[in-house]
Amino acid sequence: MATLHGLNQSDDDLKRMFAELGFITASDNLLPLLRQASKAAMVSDLTVVIDGETGTGKQVLARSIHRLDRKRGSFPFVTAHCSTINESLAESELFGHHRGAFTGALANRPGLFQAAEGGTLFLDDVNDLPLNVQPKLLDVIQRGMLRPVGSDREFPVNVRILAACNQPLGPLVSQNRFRKDLYHRLNVIRLRLPPLRERPDDLESLLLTFALRYRHIYEPIVAVEPELLRFLQSQSFEGNVRELENAVLRMLFGKSTGTSLMLGDWVAQASEAQLGKKSDPLSEAGNKLWEAISQDGLSYARAFQQVERQVIETALRTGGSTRRDVAKRLQTSERTLYHKIRVHHLGERCA
């Protein structure tokens, strides 16, 4: 367990503490979140909701809070994957069951609450928790008493609840897809974990951390090429940190020389990842355009002028025997096409 704790640490000490726990960030924008998480660990009986897109590291942050919790950190951290819990067996999964409670219940079986006794139960993707089990979950959290399925007795349970959602719970409450009373009971402390595209300063440290994690695949990586960082800062990363980690794994697997991660390594792994998928020429063109902007120092406007000139020139050469044909293929007017030809000084390319 990390030795540093509390709210009076320096920024670097705070980042270092969470890095030791597995949550990697170099971004000053995340310092308020880290301080809130550190404070949440100190008040170990309050529930916490971590809000963020899929793959942002919500479970890693939750585990960090658990390990910093002096009261519960030495007890189990148990994860309930709410999105995969079978609706008919959800109560049994969470609260356990007694023998004979239903067909197939051949013995008493403890649930995830009992497995987390004294520690933390992490409800991952709690927004997907079946509606029929939400009232009982609320009752267990409020009273600290649990009744396994098929039992006529209640048992005390001592568990802290940390929950994560990949979409905000408030709108789900308005749509009657999540119980309002459970929402208010869970939403005591709310932490928002931003997506990777809002954390560009984290890219280099994450790349190097993942490369170190998979050092059994390839020799140690000691640097990241600046061109790769500039390119990655333009990416949307719908899969967030998880997507980046998988990409690093592919980069290392395909790498044959050098101790730096380079733009070419990224391009190679991206091509591998896209095998069997329909290509997106506009996306590829956009990536190439950004490479030109970042590497050649072109302005955004100048780069688009050159792209437009190239498109018009190619269309004039291959798009038809007359300008009317070319304009039709471009889905524009002949007047607009004439104007573009004059602007780009393309001259007489077709009759």
C-alpha cells in the first residue's frame, strides 16, 4: 500500500502515490480528481460513484481508493460486473442463496456482498443493474442487513460500495431506467473521470507504462517519438485508455528494431487492427492530412487548400469528358467548378 496519504501532498507526490497504485496520470487537470479520490479514501463508509466512458480506468481508480482506505484496504476488493449479471440470478449473485432456493441450488452459496466482507464491493457499470434487484440493493446498503435468496434470516454485512457508470445516472432516472432512491443513495461522492482525448498530457506516460508492462514481448522502450505524440493527440480514442493499451501491445508485438515507439509503429498496428474491417478512406485521409500539418508546419487553411486543389485536379483528369460531367460527379455546380479552377490556377484540363 502506498505510504503517502492525505490532502497536503505536493502535486508530484499525489501523482506518484496514485501511480504506485496503478492509476497513471501526468496531467495537472486530473489533480482535483486525485485529491477528491484521496479524500474519499479517508471517509471509508461513504458511497462513491465514478462517472466516465468505457475504458477510462474507473476500476483502477476504484481499486486505488480501496487500497488507500486505512479501514478497509487490507480486506477484499470484489467486483460485480453489473452489465453481465443474469437478471434471473442477479439476487443470488449479489446476496447469495441457500440450498434448494431454486432449481440447481444444490448447496448454500455466499454472494459478492459476503465475499467483500469488511472491504469494498465495486459495482461496475451499475447503470446496467437489472431493475428488479435495485430495491433489494438499496435496502442492503441502507440497513447493512442481507437476506440470501431462500433464507428466512437476515445477516449483518459490513461493506463499502464504490460504483461506476459509463453513462450518467441522472438521465436514466428521468427515463425510469434507474431507481431515483438508489441513485441518491449511491451518489454521495461523485468523481468524473475524463476520457483520454481530454488528457493529452497522459499519452506519453501511459505509452511508456504499457510498454514496460509488456517488456516480455520486446526489449525495453525508453522513449516516444514526438511525431507519434502529436498524431495521437488528434485521435478520438473511443475505447480510451483500454484502446491505447491494446494498441501498445500490438505495436510491441510487431516491432523489430529500436527502443522508441514511433509513428510508423502506430500505423503498422492500426493496419493490423483494421484487417477484415471495411476501410474508411475519409478517416485515412484525415489522418494523413494531420500528419502533413504536424510534420511540415502547414496551417490548417493552407493544408485544406492543397487538398482541394488535388481533388479538383484529379476530378478534371478522371471524372468525365466535360466539365459538366466533372461537376456532376463532384455534386456541385459548373459555376462553382469554374471558380475553383481559376482559384487553383488549373487552366484548361478538359473541354
